[in-house]
Amino acid sequence: MIEYRDKVRGGIPSEELPKAREEFKKFAKYYAEVIAHPDVWNASRDIKFDPATSLIPPIDGPYGILHDLNRFVIDPAPSNRQLNVEPAVYLRELGAALDDAFKPLIESHPERIVRINAARVLAHVARTGAPAHFATVVPLIANANTPTEIKYYMLQAAAALLSAPDMNDPRVRKHAGDPKVIGELVKALQDCVSNPAMILPGYKAETASAEQLPVIALVRRQAIRALAQVKFVVIPGPDGRTPIYPAYTLVRVAMSDPALTPPPGPADVAEAIIGLCNMAPMQRQGDSTVAVRGYNIDVVLEAMLQGLVTFAGPRAANPSDRSLPWRGYVLRMAESMQSWQALFDPNFDPQQPKRFDPSLVPPVVVDIFKLVSANIFAPIDKVDLAGKPDPTAVVQLNKIQDRLTKMRSNPNRKKSLFEGVKETSIEFAPPEK
């Protein structure tokens, strides 16, 4: 495995593939048998279990199976590669072997804990973007009867798959999977965000209990985080032709569309804002990347400001609030807003993230970034010498709300995310009773 992993160039020669596949199969079979071994999953129930002294590996931690697998799973990001600079074949074959070994455990192993652990491992290795993983992950997410605990990890796997670069052309910002498969996955993710029954099998609003809503919110957040890894604001749908609009689903979350159950919380809208900044206002046409016509950036910015009001509300009301890792979220949002500016350049090269044409960035994007940085991000990030929130740093939500009011009072205000596409309207209808 190490020999195949560290090939510098050219990948695995075609004449070596049959032998390599047999080795990959043995490798994956070993890890699947470890995951399914009763001693392994029983150890997690023992409160006296010490992974540092035990021969039984846990799932997590420095002695765990996931950590051990990291030695063989090459990070597909070009800047993170070390020995193997052309790992596409290695990752494709490794993914196929791991998927063949773990899919039966996820779908049919008699022990629930084994099914969950196998799903966790698959989500962990899916960051390679291997084609085989799409064939397993997409149907499990699209199936409303997939158990909630399995869907939770499959949504994490979806996020990993969508964030993976295309190893065959890393200079172009596009997904690792076939466009039709990407469309199927994104459609399934949108359904999970919009329909609670896709997360909790058998859910019915009229008979829902108070205990079900937090579960739906927790798992739905993974769907939002996965959708936030989509690289474009519009993509071809499952049929390969009809467009679907992942950016609009995130706008609905950021603006707390009343039709969403349960209502999006501060963490949800933060993830949606990060996702909107990750989506280039471009689309792929053949071998080219072109700007999307009719994409209303003002609607995106209005959604972001509305989302930031929801996000920062608890922190503005109580500077000592600990309901979220506030500084972590503002760091991620600030970084995503900064990186967003490069995505307005159709010639952007992800291997050179600092190089882009700044003249293509709408001035209002820069202006909004400065506004929220000064009035939300900087105050939340500021702490005293003890690491506690600085009482002198006050979140200025009123300035964000003033800007929102100004945008909404504009007689030329745009009300659809995509011009002429009425299903992307931000005039949300109240939920049906």
C-alpha cells in the first residue's frame, strides 16, 4: 500500500492494476473486519477502556482506526500533497475497495453500532472524491427510509465528496463527480433541508413530538453543511439538463423561510452564509466557466445580512452567551467572505487562490464585508487577557439592520435570486396549516 501511495508521477501503470486491486481489496477487507469485530465495538461501551494500553483499536483518537487510515488516504487538495503528485488512480482504486468492503456493513450488518461505525469510516475517507463513494452515498441520502443515524454520517460524506477537487483537472474549480451524479446528490440534499420526513423516517407534522424537532435540526445542519460545499450557484439537475439552484436553498435558510421546519437557528444560518460564499456566480459550459446571467447579488447580500442578524442576535443580547463557538463561526464566515471575492473571476485557479482580478468583484460585496467585519466579526472575536468576551466590544446589530432596511426600501429591490426564475423568489409564503 505504501509503495502504491508514494508513486511520484504517473499513478499505477495499467499493467499493474489487477495486482494492485487485489492488494486494495485485502487492505479494505482488513479494516472492515476490524470495524465489525465484537471486541472493537464492545470496547466503546466500556468506561474503563484505555486505548493507549489496549490492543483493541477505538474508532477515534490518536490510536484509532480513522487516524490509522489517514496514513493511506491522500488529501486531494493540491497544496497538501507530498510524495504523490498524481494520485488520481490510487484514490479511485482505494475508494472502490473501501466502498465494496464497507457498503454491506452499512446496509445490512445485524449490529446497529457496526452499521454506524462503518458509516463514520466511509464519511471519513470520502474526502478523496472517489467515484465509488457517490454510488453508495447518493442513494442512502435520497432514500427517505434510511435510518437517521446512518443519514447523519452520509450527509457528512456528501460534504466531503462535494468539497473534493477534480483530481484529473485540479486547475479548474469543479466537482470530482460526474455532473449528473452531482445533480442527483444536490437534489437529495435540498430535499433533506426542505422536508423533515427525509431526515426522520415517517415524520408527520400533525403528529410530531417536541423531542423530534431537535433531532431533525441536528441532522439537517449536516445537510446544510453539505450543500454549502457545492461550488456553483446553479448546476444541472439529475436529468443532466434542467437547472437546480442550491444557492436558493441556502438563501431560504439564511432568511429563515417560514416553510422550513424547525426554524433555522444561528448555527444553521452561519453555515448557509459560508455556503453562499463558497458558490461561484458561474456555471460550467463544456470546458469553460462562464458567469451566470440574471444572478442577483443584492439578494444574496440581503440574505446574508438577514442571516447575520439571526446569527448574532443571542450574542448581542448576552456577551457571555456560550450556546455556540462564536469565535470559530465568525472566523469561518470572515474567511469565506474574503475568499468569495476571487470567485467572481471566471479564470480563477484554485491552485493559486490569491490571484484573481479584483475589478470583477462588485463593490457592494467589499462594502458589506467591511460593514459586518467591523460590527459583528471583530466584536465577537475580541477577548480579554483571560480569554473571555471583552465587555467593551459590542456587537452593533443596529447598523446591520439599518443597512437591511435601506436595501428593502429601495424601489428597485430585486425579489428573485435568479432573474426570471419565479421559484427563486424571496417573498416566502407562510407554511401550510
